[in-house]
Amino acid sequence: MLLSVVKETGLQLRRLSVKNCRRLTDITIHSLCNHSSNLESIDIGGDYNIKPRTIIDLLKPQVIRRGRGLFTTLALPHLTELHAGGIGPTGGWTNDFLPELFSLRNWIALSIGFSPYLTFEGWKSAIFDVESNHTALLLQAEEAGTSTANLNSNMCQSLQSLSVPFCEETLIDNAWLGLMGRHLPNLRALDIRGNHKLNSLTGWYDGRATIINDESLSKGKVKSKQSLMVLGRYSGIAAEASKNSVKETKQIYPDAASDDALRVVSNSDGIGWGILRQEQQQQKQDEQSESSSTITNHFRYRIHAIKAATAKEEKAAAKESSSTKTPSVAVAVAVAVVNDDASMDIDG
């Protein structure tokens, strides 16, 4: 079924969600690479028969020898959103996969939750590897005198949505959040559901403060006030003992964590990226509704004004006819003329 859809849509397919389709296997990813090379976003969350190693091996650059030359090919070159939480028959993502996964693309959205074997040290090491490798590539390009236009970004700079729900055992805590605040300056949506050890968002702004205060890191591109949506259902932030933690964060950082900059959702499913899209669509609908309401009110005012003017003219005509004793037929004709003019004005 899926294969026929993929073949039919071909290069037109941009976004695909086959979440919790547990009969899908590694063959699915191979088919997508062969038939849907223009994919920009894919959601395979919960497809536990698809292995993380398969995704990495297919998405990393492949060197092919043709004759005497070597050529580099890239499967799904436009893919920048990968939602792959809860995959793999042996427990999801592990530390061994993180360096390769983080360096595969300049990810915009990444979801790798439900992975109990991820650890803070492994995540930290992978983040440092991405940044150090990026710095090394920039230095090599400068020494060779080549352009660095294609090397100005890496995953740490490009990532805007990160989903790591239910990784509470050895990964998500307050220290991890501080690390993310420092190394993911452009993040806009963070899914930390089910992580009980994380009970405060202050660490995020502590990490961001170190970037803003370090001019060599910020380069004027990191703003002190930046919007962030946090999904915290079943996490330590939503727990009864930590129900005031968000309020305390806003008090410590009143500007950066103001009500219009920080939003914490503790009673919703899904990933923050989808909620943000829904809010943008709702905002557009509200603007359109407000615009149409303004137009409707304008015409209502015009109709009311026309009716008032017509009534005034009728009253004046009746008064004049009674004083001059004009026959009632003439009055009726005058009223009819006034009403016809009013209807013409309304139609116009």
C-alpha cells in the first residue's frame, strides 16, 4: 500500500507521516530513497522494526567509483526534519549513533525520544564533536583559500525543534537543559514530556546567558529575548512539587522568559512544531475573520444611515403635505420615490 503511494506521488512528495505503522521495515526507507528524493520531512516514530543504523547508513554521503573518478551521492538531500522516536527493536537510539546522526544534516527538526539508553555524557560528547568538526572544516577552508559559504552552519545552529520525550533515566535533567541552552541558540520548540528529573527551566536561560555574554560566540546574532515553546506533560515541571518552577524562572529572567517569550504546555500531546503550525493557522483565520467582520460592520452602518435618512425625508414630506393639504396620492408617490432611491443606494 505505502509503496504504491510513494511510487504514485514520486518527486511531488514533500512530507510523510507513517507514525506507529509497526509493520514497516528497513525496506520502507530504501523505497523512500529510491522514489521520493524530494522529501523534506518524515515521521517514522514508533515504527520499531526500522533500525536506527539503517537510517544513518542510508542518509550519510556515499562515495561511488565510476571509471577512474569518485562521486559522492546523498540520499534524500532535502530532508531536514526527522521524527524517529521509539524506533529499533533493541531500544531505540544509543550514544553510538548520536555523533553520526548530528553530523548527517543541518537538521531543523529532530525527534529521537523513547530511547532509554541515551546518556548525558554521550549527548554532550556528540554536541562537542559537531562543533569541533565544523570549526576544523572552517579552518581548512580558510587555509586553502576556498569559500566557506556552505560551511556557515551546523546542526547546533540550525535546529529549531527538538523532541526527546521519555528519556528520563540517564539523559534529561537540569544540567542537560543548561547544555542545550548554550549550544542550541535557535531552538523554538522543545518536547521534554515524561522526563521527571527535569524540574526547572532556569538552566535553559543560564546556558543562553553564557552565549549572550560571550561576544565571540554570539557575534550579535543571539537575542536575549527569544520565543520558546516547551511541552512538559508528565515531566518534573508539570509535577505538583514543581508547579511554581516556571513562575520562578520568569522571575529570575523577567525579560528573556516573559509571558510572550516562554510558553509551557503541560496538558497537550504531539510535538511543539505541530502546535506552532496550528497556532499560525489559527492566527491567520482570526485575522481573516476580523477583516471580514470589519467589512460587514461597515455595510451595516451604511444601511442604518440610509434607513435613517429615508425616514427623515418621509417625515419631512408628510409634514409638508399636511400643511399644504396635498392629496394623499401625491404623498404616496413621494414616499415611493424616496424608497426607490434608498434601495438603489443600498444596492450600489
